Amino acid sequence: MCGISGFFDPRASFLSKEADYKYILQKMNHTITHRGPDGNGIFLSNTCGLTHSRLSIIDLETGSQPMTKEYQGAKCHIVYNGEIYNYKELKKELSDRGHKFSTTSDTEVILTGFLEYGASFVNKLNGIFSFAIYDEIHETCYLFRDFFGVKPLFYTVHNGTLLFGSELKAIFTFPGIRAILDKNGINEIFGLGPARSVGNGIFLGMKEVKPGCYLTINKYGVKETVYFRLESKPHEDNYEKTLEKTSYLIENAIKKQLVSDVPVCTFLSGGVDSSLVSSVAARELKKHGEKLHTFSFDFTNNHDYFKANAFQPSEDRPYVDKMVEYLDSKHHYLECDSKTQADLLLSSVIAHDLPCMADIDSSLLYFCGEVAKTHKVVLTGECADEVFGGYPWFHKPEFLESDTFPWTPSLTPRQSLLKKEVLDTLQMEDYVQNAYYHSISEIDILPTDNHTESNRRQIAYLNIRYFMQTLLNRMDRTSMNSGLEARVPFADKELVSYVFNVPWEMKAKDGVVKNLLRQSSEHLLPQEILYRKKSPYPKTYNPSYEKLLIERLVAVLDGNSPLLSILDEKNVRTFLHNPKDYGAPWYGQLMAGPQMIAYLLQIDFWLKKYRISVHL
């Protein structure tokens, strides 16, 4: 994993001011060094500048970037962030076609494949990636992003110059780029946040390459090509065949993602998803005489305050203990205290360059920093709920019929905190509804889908396109902030494409949520883990945390906060002094009252730190 950034302008003459533009490249690289602290490099030509910060995972000695390769008169340059899990098979295919390789890196495989097949080579890749390729002969730049957006890639066009980066902060170092927030950006933050519309970079003019897409940029302009999309197809396998194929796809995805020249570990919550990943990983490592390292997360003294609710029915620790014994893993119990996760709310904003999932994000930022002290690669159970239908909105009628994003069934908690005149300007409900309708219009409904099944298909698509993207963003920024590569086997292209079309009566056979996942993995887990009721990522229930947040937001409101131009101060203060409902989230399953306070603290800091001009 790495960080990439750069610029391209076919009309430019960057070498006429070589020292200046090399300095800009160095500044861009410096902003994302945390993504790759093991090395860096830059490339500059008359029309293109590329920069790369490297986290060494594969080919530790010769995989440096930017990388250049020439073939039959064509000369191309690449900067790349990600992992290609089938690179060895692709390398053999290319070698059989006469290509020679000077490294053992997957970077060279991508570049060689591009020289052989052109941009369509991206369809052969299995992995997580974002990369830029500069075709020197044809003065064309390409930006590629993986199938489900595991790896980020932002861009903008400024006075005819394309600017891009793994994180927005790299783009903001380019001279003349300003942080501007118009009413669409405010609607994204307060109406959809912490999610955002696909491809939306929040700031005016900022975009992100959409998952499953690549951009072609040359003197003719910018062209977007969709190379992958989820397709609705009839499911033709019976249940036994579906179980067999699902089991193979899951195990194959996990095994593929163990490829690494450095030690691999896993996150282990004691839930079925992370336990399954850990079980397969542990078995594979034992074949080589190695013991898996596992990590679990909790909050200091959380047991004293925890209260079960519909979204979080049980604590993780007892189930973690059972899995550690079952796996015979080398386990590490990590805890975060209230002050740390409150303090890291602001660091989380810098990691994202945006407000994010409040303390759900800041605590993971802390935990990833601890894991990164001993490991560079971690496998997680992220994305299983989106793929296999683990959330309440897949099966509860009130969600299925909500006709909006099911993880935000009501905008009232957000709207009640905004000034009336701001709400009148924003037209937030229309903005959110249009985003919802645009999103569900992207997926085809089969003629044989009844009303309920068509709703479930739409919700499944929204989960993968929107909700999963938010969690993937969180995982990438919190892990890469400390130079830790997080891999997500449940976001495997073949697995997601297959399970997407499995009918609900198979996914939740006998009324058991995620039963397809459970039954296809019975040979890998103890029954009490396999059929444990879902309990999501842990959050603190310590009242001292909420008290600390309230004190900090009151201090913000008492000062000269830019929030005061947007928020209804009286309503916010009333909200702060009323009891918070921990079991009634305003986003997803975890973001309830305390997280709303934390989110407002993040927005305040963001507006100040990035010197954002708000244009309503």
C-alpha cells in the first residue's frame, strides 16, 4: 500500500520551471508520507508530474516507484497504490507473450499489462488498487480505481491542469487550490454525512474516481469509462450448489489476500465475519509453521457501563476469548480510553480531510496505530454485512418500504440543529431524495423480482455502493494513517458479484440472518460463534465520554466558531442538555446522540483547519 499524487496538462511545459514543479511534487508527496513511510520518489516531464510514497509489502528491494517501462516504442510511467492478488498468474500470462520483467513487484505487472492490452487490462486484475499511468507517446494520463472503491483516488481540474491524489490534502498543496464549500457540499455533510455521493469530493470542484471506473485525460478532455458494475442476473444454482460455491469463494478470497512478503495479522471481534477470516488465515499460516497474530478492540471500563440494545446486543470479549482458544492465536487485547478517542476526533478529520464517523472513526484510528507498531498488513471482516444482508434494513418492513437511504431513515435529528434560513436554502430533503433516486436507478431489477425482492435488490446495491464505501473509507484512512495495510476479503469481486444475485430466501434461509454465510462456513467455526447474533464495532458507553464532548462543544459555541453561521445555537444547546438515546442512531447502527456531538466538533475543526470558505 502506498500514497500517490501528481498533475498532468498536455499543454504545459513543466520542465521550463523544473525546480518549482519538483518542489510542488515533493510537497504533495510529503502530505501523504504516512501512507508509505518506507520510501518515496518523483517523476517530472514537460506535461506530467508523478509522486509516490511507498509502504513495502511485496518485492521489498526492487519495487520502487514511479516506475517506467518501454515496449515496442511505447513508453509509460506508473504510480500505484494497492495489492494485486493474482499478479503471479498475470505475470506468467505476460511472460508467455514475450514480456521480460526486472522486478518481482505487482506494479511492473500492471504496467506491462497496460503496455500489452491498453486500459482494458484493468478487467484482468483481482485486488484493491488506485493507480495513474502516463502514456508519454500519446500525451495521455489514465486514472484507475478498483471495483468497489477500497483504495481512494481524488482529482480536480484547475485551469486546465489535472491534479490527483490518494488524499485530498495532496491536491490542496498545489498553488491556487482553495477549499470552498457550496450548498451541495453542505448538503453532503449534513444531509448524507458521514456518507457522501459516489464520486463526490465535497469541496467545490473536487471529485473522486468512481469505483469500477477509469478516467482518460488528454488534449481532448476528460473521459470516464465504466469497466465494472454489479449486474442483476437470475440465480440458477440450487441451495446445495450455492453453499458449495459461496464456501469456495470466501476461502479463496481470504487465502489470496494472505500474499505478502511481511507478516500478516487479523482483527478479531468474536463475530462471525472476523472470526471466519481469522480461522482461514490461522489454518494457512499453520501449514507453514507460523502462528496468527489477532487483535481485538474495546474501551476502558466499558463493561461497567454497557447496556444491551437492539443494535448492540452483546459485548465482544467473551466471544473473542473463545475464538483465541479455538484458533490458538497470539492475541492482543487493545483498549482505548475516553479522552484518547475524544482527542483523536480531530486527527480523524485530518486523516480523511473531511468530517467522518466521529468516535467510531477516531477509536479505530487509535487501534490501527497500535497494530501498526508490530504489523504492516491486517485482514478484516469488513463488508460481510453489506454483501450477505446482515443489517436490519434488509429484513424489517419499515426499512424496506422507507423509500430513502435505510441507514438514515429520518433527517430530523440533523435538520433540527440547523438554522431555518440555512435549511430553506439547502432544500436538504430534495437533495437527499435526488441522490437516493439517482443511485437506485443504476441497478436493474429483474422481471421476476416481486415488490419485496426488488426493494431488497435495491437496498443491497445501495449498501455496496454507499454504506460499504463509507466503511471502506474509514478503514483505509484509519489504517493508512499509520502505514498499516487493511485488506477486505469480503469485498472480493467474484464473491460480491455472485452473492449479489443470490435470492433472500437463500441468504437468510430459515429466517436466520446471513445464514448462507454461516452454513457455508460450518467447518471453520464453533457453533456458538457461527450463530452469534450480530453486534457491530464496539463503542464506549462511559458517561464521562459524553460529558467531555459536551464541555468541548460548549466551549466551541462560546467562541467564534464558523458553525454559528450554520447551526441554530439555541437548539444545539437544548440538545446538549437533554439525555442522549444511545440506541437510536441517526446514521447506521452506532452513531447516536454522543456521536452527533462529536460530528459537530469535527465539522467545526474542519472548517477552521482547512480555512474553508462557505458559499450558500
